[in-house]
Amino acid sequence: MLTPKLEQNLTERGISRRSFGQIASFLAAGSALPFYNEMAMAQASRVDNAPVGAVMINANENPMGPCKEALDALHSIAAQGGRYLFGEAEKVRNLLAEGEGLKSDHVCIFPGSSAPLHQNVLAHCSPAKSLVMADPGYEAGAGAAAVVGAQVVRVPLTRTFAHDVKAMAAVKNAGVIYITNPNNPTGSVTPKADIEWLMANKPAGSILMLDEAYMHIAPNPQFNSALVAADKDIVILRTFSKIYGMAGLRAGAVLARPDLIEKINQFSNNGMLPITGMAAAAASLQAKGLIAERSKKIGDIREDVFAWLRQKNLKYVPSVTNCFMVDTGKLTKEVIAAMQKENVFIGRPWPVWPTHVRVTVGTREEMEKFKVAFGKVLSV
């Protein structure tokens, strides 16, 4: 059931009562219920009962998994799994706030970053306020936009594969402008100066939602926490799923003004967060040299594959993270199916680029197997 206050808020924003049931289900599921399009995306990348020896480079996972410090912390706290240890999430919150130069009330911890992504769209989009995003880009927020009857405006990337911030700012009825930086699926970066320009020139009343899930992997990461510290209209999403290798442990955060966090939490029913994920997240934040070490390792493997692609005269997007896109010249679904026959599983298609495939950077051994299979499938 939605609270009377929330129902009034939705009604005043012109959201149909037919949407209330879906929103109530989302809340009842503790924000774990995916919207229809996210379910479709998950199914497109999901592989059940993978064959023995399969190369799984389809879901932007980090094959290194949690670091040793995180595993030690996880094992140590598991025996206390029968207790409501709320303080574990507070540790993560305080560590993040300190590391980002923010007050603790500007940080909110979640089980991953998918839920607050959806909730921010629910909070700020409506039939009169659109979701503006890149094309290709990470589409999960479009499901939440559909629930509240909001239009989704898809803006093509620039020739350098950055977000076209001027075109995005030109959408006058924007409720949320969503930027994933580096972008998923292209792995390309939008310069910090462009983010700052968009912050200063976006439509009045709109919220900039900046998803920095992949930024830690970039060789020269440029974070934007200073915009939060300056109390701008920005919501930054962070996750422990990528550089920290904790996709299955579920830990993430929002960096934003307290009033924006409160609006997001109208649609939240988080309650108790998993203490194993929280303990691992806290330990990861304190692990010395972890980000630089992992960023270099992923980068070295990625650049080796890029050198091979250039040798084979294959066009690719110059990614700085743990995924990249290659133009195969063939229909994406056909290439995906052919690669599966070689026991190599790559990412799902993006309709706007019908001949591109997305590939996750796996281990060096996995990427050698990828080269062999990809060369065979494309006859290069």
C-alpha cells in the first residue's frame, strides 16, 4: 500500500492511479522487483547451466571477485547473520562520506545501485517530465519511466562517443537527465567539463542523475562528488559490483543532497541491508592500492584485445572500462549465437546499433579464447 502522502504526490504530478499498483509492488518487494524491461535485459544476458569451460564475458562482471580483505570480512561476520547489525551499513556510509569529502547525510546506502536508479526516475519523472538518456545507453530507467507515464527521450552519442550534453540540455521538459559515465555499453567517457556544463545549463527543475558505476576502472578517473558537496541538483549512483567485484553481494550508494535522498526513499523499503555485503564493502573501501591495481590489470587486458582488433581491421569503440563494443558488420544476434556455439558468451544487443556486440573484459585466458572464437565467427 502507498501512503496517502505518496498517493497525493503522484496524483499532483499527473501520474495515473493505474500505476499505483506497480509502484506498490515495487515497494513491497523491498525495491528488488525489476521493471519489465530490466527483466528482459537480464534474460538477454542471463546464461543458465553454462557448459563446462564456457567463457562468460556477457554481463560486465569482474572475474576477480571480491578482494582478500573483503572475503576475510565477509567470512568473519557471516556467523553473526542472525543479528540485525544496522551499524555495518553505517560504516560503509561514513567511509564513503569521508572519502568523497561529503557530510554523512549526503550519502545513502543501498543493496546495489539499480533500486535508487529506478526510484529517482519514479520521484522526478511524470507524464509532463521526461527521462533523457543516451542512445546507446543503459536502459533500465526506461522501465520506471513507463510506470509513471513519462516519455523517454533518447539522444545519440557524439562522434567521440560522449554524451551529447547540449542536445540533452535542450530537452525542455526533462525530469531526469541520465548519464552513465563511462557509458554502458560503449565504455566511453564524457569529459568532466561537459558534466559541469550540463549541471549549469540543464532545464530548471530537472535532476542530473550521474551513474559512476564504471568510473573507478578508467585510467584517469574523474568523479563529480564536488557537485554534491555544492548541493547541486544531482544524484550520483555508485556500486560495488564492478571494480570491487561484488555483483552478487549487492552493495551500492547514492550521493546527493538530503532532500533528494528523501525523495528517492519515498519509493524505498530497504530496511535491513545484508551484513555480508556491507562488511565486504567497508573492507573494500579500506583496501590499500586496490583500485589502481585492478584498473591497471583490466586496462592491460583490454588494450591487448584492442591491439588484436586493430590487427584484424575491426572497428571498436575506444573504451576505458571493462566493456567495449565492436562493429562486426553482421547482425548482432547472429554473432551472439555463433559465439555461443564456440562456448563464448558475449553481451546482449542494442537496437540502435544492430551490427555491434558488447564484450566484457574477462581474464587474460578468457580473452585469448574470445580472440580465437571471434576470429572464427567473423572469418578474420
